[in-house]
Amino acid sequence: MKTSRSVVVSALLTLTTAMACSVVVGEDPVQCSTDADCARRGPDFEGSVCGANGTCQPAPAPPPECTKSSECAGRGPDQICSPRLQKCMAATSEDCTVAYGNPSEDGAVIFGLLSEIGHGDTLYFRQSQHLLGAQLAFREFFDRNAVRLPGNRPAALLSCSEYRPRRAAAHLANVGVRAVIGPAEESRQRAVLETLAEAGVPSFTSWMNGNPSGVVAESAGLAWITSFLRPEVVDPLNAVVAEQEARIKATGVTNVRVAVVINTPTTASYNPWREYGDLMDQRLRFNGKTAIENEKDPGCGNCYKRFETSQALPDVVAARAKAIADFGPHIVIPFADIDWGAQLLLAIENEYQGKPPAVARPVYVQAFTQNEDQGYKALSYGDPAVRQRITGVRPVRDNSFELFQNKFRESFRPKSFPDRLGPVPNRGAGGAFETSLLVLFAAYAAMVDDPSIEPKDLIAALQVVADPTAPKITLNDIPVGIQRLNAKERIKLNGLFTFFDFDFASSTAKPTWATWCLSEAGQYVSSARIFSNGTFGPAEPCP
């Protein structure tokens, strides 16, 4: 078995290991007759023992406390033999519980998950779905398809609250996880990576942030982003804004007014959505200038403004909607999640209900669709005049999310109402699902030749399971993918939101962008237009 004895040390967790010193050779041929003689020779000889040849030598490493988890039975609950520390320890902790499988089973390959699932976490009610998505991936991979990892090894998933990210990540590393899925909240990612780096454990997260390995040098090759980076949305978004700007100006408008709506959680100290707003200030272009230049240009007449949205009482939402309608934007670009579609979008449209028909209604340009915002579907999508004011950009993908959504709702029916379908999965659930599948396929590929596995083996196997030239594998093709890997063949795993087209230099998945419309049936329909060389090509009306 390939093992490592590195120990992760966090701010809240300190583990002490025996360390042997280097041999120090003195001028005299006989240095000692007892271990005490070595101790008396000074600090250079600390920890040495007297060898058979009369020289002070490093003390032999203590034998491992265990080599398999069954040897830890009777020492307490959830005891495992850590392959990293070669000692018995509890798999669970105050932060971490078992989400799938039995980590105490001999040979179990353990994976970690970090989510906002502790009651101290700010988004508990949403990010609990991040955990459910990962659980579903493990069930689909192992239970539904009767799969075991090579060498007939079982798998287990430890799910941890990321409320204390360093402590949770340290525990996962010391338990010997081969990879960590998450964290779910990107402000915690750096702390997680700094903690995991000593053990060489990779982190896979689906959020659209920058790769922290750029500022955490020791995490180079360990931080994997299974989605696009934040700045990558700007160029395709500008292309759609330019199309809408040309159409609006053809009606006689001189300067286009643009409103950007930013989601601002009331309890979060860090808001990634606000960073999208800052990015738009600098790089969004219309009227021949950047957004911030439009805002400061007195000749434009206040052509750009940012607004905020968050969960709020109806009167607060109505006041926000009125402020946006009074600004009179020609284009509204939301960088927000459920708070936008569930509340503010509908309130804005209600504001325009009371305005004369001559007042131009805004065009909504959705910067990206995660789990498509259901708010648009609540509008009168049967009215072509409304539908043609809704558009956006998103990465090209197939219909895998719809298939996942059905599986998710079937799998998580309410316990008190088992005849009802479960909740509609959010973006966190989908991201955790596809990221978990990627990690599991990579682990399987790494173990085909050698059932023992270290984190670096899993990382190397990413090129085997995300090969752009290999046959496509979706969540419906798990047995086919396993067969190909067993035959030493490569696959191209497709996720729900991404094709996992990795740029292995930056450890990020690059998107291929398309535009989309809302159909008469209330479905989001991608166009055949692919973003290339700064444009999507000729504009097309929604069907």
C-alpha cells in the first residue's frame, strides 16, 4: 500500500509525531555504549540511540499502530486506521459525519465533502442540497450500478460543515481522504487549501471563482475548479448586450441605460456576487464605454447603475422594484440567485404594469443560468412580447440537468409525505453531483492498475476521464464508463453544467458559450449560436 506519514496541522488541531534526527558522526570511532551516552553528546544527538557498532544513530521509527481498520475495533465509535498516520482515529468528529458508506470497513477509500451544513453556517437551508447532490452521486455510482472500486474496495463519504474550514479540512486530511469535494462557499476555499496542501489532498469545487492556487503557491495542482472562472462570463455577455444595444438604438434611443442587479445576502460577510458587480463596472461595455465610464459621463445622463436584491419583506421588494423602474433601464443584467427570480423580477414587471404602453420595458440579459431561474417562467411566457425581452448566455450542455432533477426529486421525497416528489434541486446540488462523479471516475481510473491510491494518483487520472477526444459518458452511462476504464480506455465525462473541458494549466473547466431564449412552453432553449471571436454571429429572435 502506498502511504504517507505527513500530518496536517491546523490552528485548532495539533498532532505530534516522532521524528528521527540525522546521523551525526564524531571524530572518535566509539561514540557510545548506552543510549544515555548519546544524550550526553549534546543537542545534535537528541533523539538518537546507541547502535551495535558504538555510534549514535537515529532512533528507529515506531511500528505502525495499525494497518487496517479492523485492528482498531473496540477503541471507540467510528474507528478507522488512518492510511496517512498509520494510527487509529475516529472517522467522525464534531464537524464531520458519515454521509455514505462505512469508513471503518477494511480497505474503504474515503472521500470528503465540505458544505454549509452546520447550524452556524449562513446558508444552511440552501447548501444542505450540496450534500444531497453528492450523496445521490455516490448512490448512482455504487448502489444503482452495483460498482465497487478496483480491488473490491468500498468507498465512503465524510460530510463536514465548513463553518470552521481549517479544523474540518485538517480532520479530513488526517483521516486520509483521497479528495475533498468543496467547499461550497468560496470565501472558505483558501483556508481549506492551505490546510490540505501539506497532505497533498486536492479540492474540487464547482463555484465560479478564481483559482486560489494563484495565491496559495503550495496548492498548485490541488485546487480544481469544475466550472468557469468569473471573468470568463464578461466577453459573451458583452456580445449579447451589443446585440440588444443595436436593436434598442434602432428605435431612436441615443444612449442605452443599463442596470446591474447584485445579490447581497444580509448575513454573509463575503459576497461573491458583489465581485461580479465590480467586474461589470470595469469590463461591461455599451455606448462605446465601460459601465463605470457611462456612470460618470454627465453627457450620457446617468446611463449605468447598480441595484441590490436579497430576501426581504414584500414592501422592501416593492420599493427596490420601483427604484429600478424609475431609473428606466433599457437592459437589466442580474447577478443574483433565487432572490432575483422569486421576488424582485416579478415586482419589477408589476411596476411596469401601471406605466403607459409608450414606456419601454426592459430587456433581461441573464449573465449565466445556473439552475435556470424559475422566476422567468412565472412571467407571461405565452406572450411573445414578454418572451422576447428575456435572453442570456450559458455554457453549452445537454439535457443532463433535467435527468438529474428527476432523479433528485424522486430520491429525496419528504419523509412525512412519501407520495410527493422532493424539492427541485438548486445549483449547489447539481454542482456537488457532477463534481462527485468526476472524483469517483478519476479514483476508479487511478486504481485500475493498482488498487492502492494516493491523492496524486487521482489527480493524474483526470486526464483519463476528461479526455476531449474520447467517447462521451453521461450520468446515464456509468456502467459503460466503468467498462471502458477497466479496458484501459479513456472517457470524456460530461457533467450537468459542464463538459469538463479542463485547461490543465489553470485547473479549470473551460465553457463553450451559447445564447438562450424562453420558449412558448416555458422551457429554456439554447440557440445554435456559439461564441467565437467576440461574437455569437447574427442575432436570432426567440422561437
